[in-house]
Amino acid sequence: MQTNLRPIASLLLGVAFLLAAHGLQVTLLPLRGAAEAFGSFALGVIGSAYYLGFVAGCLLAPYAILSAGHIRAFTAMVALAVTIALAYVIAPNVYAWVIFRLINGFCLAGIYLVIESWLNDRATNESRGLVMSAYVMVNFGAFTVGQLLVTLYPIEQAGGFIIAAMLASIAIIPVALTRSAQPSPIAIVQFKPIWLYRAAPVGLVASLMVGVSNGAFWGLGPISAAGSGLQVSDVALFMSAATLAGAVAQWPVGRLSDRIDRRLVLLALLIGAAITGVMLWLLEAAGIWLMVFGLLFGALALPCYSLAAAHAYDKTPNSELVPTAATILLVNALGAVVGPLLASMVMTALDPRALFLFTALAQALLAAYVGYRIAVQPSLTSAEKTDFDMAATAPVGALVTGDTDPTTLVTEP
């Protein structure tokens, strides 16, 4: 293991610092926005702006990397992300934050693409599973640590943003100084939503609706928890518990779906997540119950994208894995653009906890569709399935590198 990971250790270290900075901002921005008296709808627009920038990055960042090379593109995008992290403090108004978040999403998409294509290029056929699984676990771990860092400084101060900028800056060092050769130029992939819908309707629709619900959670979860009267430390605990539970649940859920119809597993998760969301809406959870609900919601809601992706891979030929992956990821990101906007309207009309009523409604609608598809479409046999691959389906990034191996992709929260 040590031999296989040594060539990419510097890249993984850079990822750890970068994702810690990103996790900190995901929790910090909604809380600081609320402190600045931004309304729920404004915060929803800011959350959607990130995913809109991310979609733009999926489409356009490959051209920047082809033009400048991996290291130069990475350095430029991280430098811009650092600048944006500090700009939030200098210009605390809604319009500026929408622009900043849009740019931040674009930068993160490009950064993910650089790192993932580099890791995939350094991995051999024998080590690829280990390398990409290590990458996934570093993503989850660093993101969770970053969320907890929100408690270091009062929300009203600039300390949290400065820490985020420092962490992102440090991410440049191990990548810029690596002795690992730059990967081959990336390939531009095609998006085939109509073709994928015909081949795997549940995969495409589930990817979209999971983007709607989970995008709303990532964009507005902290403000929903804070609006229910929770302290910053409790908000950080809630978000971190959900993230960790989602990470831990990926593997057992995926392996279970190898043995039975993935759609049945997805249906069970959606029903459980919807019930948990309704409970979060109705109850003012605190203390141990906050932890329990955070764990339940994360374990049930966050692995749903993985099952949608795995089902899509089952239904498409190996020669179409890259278009399949690219389409699922783009559709998921588009859903995440819409989710915070719609959820913010529900929160404005009702109360901050109504975020989870919104996620429950989205999950219930998707559950009804999945149930319908199960009724009209026979299950695949075990021989027709691909084995569940956590690195190929875990929701931690958002891009494909142009390789024919689906383990070169991730999806971003």
C-alpha cells in the first residue's frame, strides 16, 4: 500500500487542505450570511450560484487546463479561490456573494479535474482501486474536519474566512513541488441525457432529484439548523455527523445493492430519508437527538447518488462509461442549482426547519418514480450488474477525466 500511494502522496495532501477549506466555507457562509441579515431566499440564490459555477466549470475548465497545463491551471484556480475566500469579508452583500460563489464553483470544478486526472494517470491497473479509494476517504475526512473548524472563531469575525484562505493556499505547495510527472492532456467528453434516459431512466432522474434535495441540504443545512435555535458548535456537529454517516454508509449500501435490485435499495433509502426529514421539520432536535437525526439523514440521503450512478453503469455498455458518468454528474449538478432556490422559498413561507420538509418532498417524489419503474421494468440479474465501486460513485467531486474508467470521476457537495 505504501508503495502504491507514495507517488501521489503530495496530491492527496493538497486535496486534504483544499477540501478542509471548502468544508469550512460550506458551513460558514450560510451562517455568516444569516448574521448579515440575508434572507432565506438570498442564501438560496448564493447556494445555487456555487453549483451554477460548478456546472460552468465542468463544461469550460477542461479547455483552460488543455491550454495552460495541469500545474499552472491548478495554481491559478486555487489562487482565485483564496482571493474569493477573503473577498466574502470585504464585500458582505448578497450580490457580491452570488458572484463570488459562482467563481468559487468554477474554480473547484477545475481543481477537481486537475487532481482527479492526475491521480488516474499515476495509478496502474493494479493500484487504481486503492488510489481512488484513498482519494475518496481523504475527501470525506478533510471535508468533515473543515466543517468543524467553523467553531474556531465567532461567525461575525473574519477569522473563519482567513483560516479557509490559509488552508487553500497551503494546498498549492505540495502540488506545485511534486516531482510526479504531469498527466497526459485530458479529453473533452460528451453529454448524452436523452440517450441515458432511454437506457437508464432511474439513473438519470434519480441523479437529478438527488441533486435537488442534497444540493438544498448542503446550501441551506447550516442556516436551517441555526434558524432552529442551535449554537454554531451544534450546527457544525450536525453537518459533520451527516457527512460522516453518508461516507460510512456508502460501502455497505453499495454492496447490498450488488445482491438485490439497486432500485429497491434506493427506494428504501429514499423512504427512510423522507421520514427523517419530516421528523427534523416537526421536532426541535437538540443534544443527542440532534446527533441521531444528523447521522440518520446523512446515512440515508447522501448515498442515494451512489446508487443512481451504479444503476446507470449497470444499464450502459463499457464503451459508454465516460458519457454516462459525465451526464449523470452534470445532471446532478443542475439539480443542485435548482434545489437551494426552491428550498429557500419553502423556508421563507414556513420556517427554517422547512428545509427538511422540502428534502422530504423531493425524496418522496423520487421514491414514487422509482417504485413505478420497479413495477414496470424487471430487475437485472447479478450477472448483468457491474460490481459497486465506491471510488466511481461516491458523492465527493464532479468530473470525469476523459478516461474510459468510471473511477476517474467524483461528484461535489
